[in-house]
Amino acid sequence: MEKEFDEKAKEALTALFEQFWIVREKEPELFQKIREREKVLKRYVQEKFGYRLIVHRYFAKLEKIPAEPEAWMGMESFQEPLDYALFCCLLAYLEGKAVEEKFLLSDVCEEIKAMYPGETALDWTNYQHRRALIRVLKTAEQIGIIHHVDGEVEAFANQEDEEALYEVPVLSRYFMRSYPKDFIQYETIEQLLEEEWKVSPDDYRRHFIYRQLFLSPVVYRRQKDDPNFYYLRNFRHRLRDDIEAHTDFRYELYKNAALLTIPERQHVYTLFPDQKGTSDIILHFASVVRAHLDNYPPDEYGQIHVTMSDFRQLLHRCSEQYGEGWSKTYREMTTAQLASELLSALKDWKMAEYEQETGMVVLYPLLGRLVGQYPDDFTTKGRDDDDK
């Protein structure tokens, strides 16, 4: 008899969403839990998201394709486009290797240099190029598509002729997902995303909405007759019941925003507020903005448009009111530096955006969902000036 979608299935679904893949050798109990609930999990992710769940004898993997690509979806350890180019070259190099075959760092350097498509040739005497390759190799090892056998790759940063030994694990064969056409036939990321919706066009709206809710901090109403927001509003009861029955999340719907929240903090999720100092500043900034709504009224979509000068002025007021409790790093920043840090964090959480064309900062409705203030008995007495 087929198992129901119980607590174990819920735990398995959480792990599949939060991890790139679950490797049997590293997490045998979790892998077994997924395999035992394979049928109900496959049916749910296919019906709601249009996702494919792969359960292999070595690993389990949920292929999570976004409704829309966002900045945070890149490799967290990568710092520049060169890193991504080198990573793709590494994948191409691994395609020509057999499982369990060993290879040297010097071989990788030679092969990647030959296939690198950039206008400027790779130069391994260039420190920045070597550091980029180190980031790529460490990320690939962390993912599990290469295995470090011997040598110290960090030494390569100081000397281009340093050596290290790697091995090709079986997981390297399953990192890339398969596509209906030869990958080289796709010229843009838009073409790749369009391919997703061809599989089940009748379910496009449901799949799009579920992907946005689960892979993005918030879904906004962008236009007067927004079809996605109609779906979120018209099926709100069904969405709420389904999401709360299958996950730990709660579905929240407002006039211009829909989002998933969680009643209690759980370490497995990436949540706001996080442990970064910018989270405190965002909460305090939201309080200051709320106190000045008469001067900066939201438009019909809940957005507040302010000049960069106004944004910095609001932040300056925020610093004067709450700054004593911030870490030393942020207390010592200039308003311009602090504005840059804050705007970057707000963009990551889809709470704000900077419009290049107009030079305006747009504050989004999610910022209005938050507020942060110190308790009445808050005191900075005994604060360590060297904190954080």
C-alpha cells in the first residue's frame, strides 16, 4: 500500500528543496527516508511545481528550476563571471574522464586553458586567474563532482606549478540536467526557461506560482490585472491548505504581496532575519520608513519611490535612532557606505531596488511587512567595542 504524505515525507521534501542533492553515502538515513516516500514525493512535486525528482542508487535530487532567475541563485562562493566560465570548462573536462579516473591539477590547467572561450586568454601566472580556479575546484569538491585525493590546492595560489591530485566520482555524471535538445542549440537563458513550460503548458500558471512562492522571498502584484496575483488571490484557501499540509510554511496574502513564512526558526532554512548585521539595520530602517509614510506615501502597488538623497537621509535618521546597538563595522561606516550595504541586502531579499534609468530607490511592500525596535529597557552599557 502506498504511503501517505506524512511527517517523514514533509522532512524529505524540505531536505530536497534545501540541498542540491542528498548523497546516500553521506546521509544514509535521509536518503532512505526519501526512497521510502518516493512515490508521494514524485507525485507532489510534479503536480504542484512541474519538477522532476530523481532517486538514484547513489543519490536523490530534486531539479529545482526557478520561475524567474534571481541574483542570489548563483554559486555563493563565486565572485566574478570568470568563475562561472572556468566551472563550465571544468564540467566539459570531466565529461571526458571515466568514473574513478584520477587527474592532476596541472592537467586541468592545461585543458581549461585550451578550451576557455574568453577573449582574453587564461594566464596561470596571473594570481587572480589562479584564485578563480581555486574557488571553482573547492566549489566542485563541495558539491561532490570531484574528489580531492592529495596535495594542497591553496598552494596553487602562491605558485602556478604546484600540484594536486583529484578523482572523478560517480556524482559528476549527474550534475548537469538533461534537455530535450543539444545544449549548444540554446542561445539565451530565456530559451532554456521557455523549454520548461513546454512539458505541461496547461499547468503553467500553477507551476509558475508554486516555484515563485518557494524559491523567492515574495511574489508581488506588478500590474493592475496581474494574472499571477489573480491566481494567488482566487485560490488562496486551496494554496494555504495545501502548503500547510505538506510543509512547515504558512501562506500569507496581502493586497500587493504574497509570501511564505514560518512560525519558528529552523536552521535548515535560509530565513529573514538572518545572523548578518544588515538584518538588524533593515528592521530598524523599516521602522523609520513606517514613521515617515506621510512624506513618502506608497503607490497603488505598495511601492515607495525615493531619491538616493532621501534614502540616505532616512538611513541617517535610522542610524541616529538605532545605531548605538549596531556592530562596530556598521557604526563606523559613512552614510554612503552604509547605504550601499543596506541597498544590497534589501535587493537580495526583494525589499528594494535601484532604478538605473531614474536614479530612484524603490522600496517594496515586503519592507512594510517588517518592523524592528529595541525594547524599552534596551541599554548599550557594557557593549564591547570590538564586537562582530
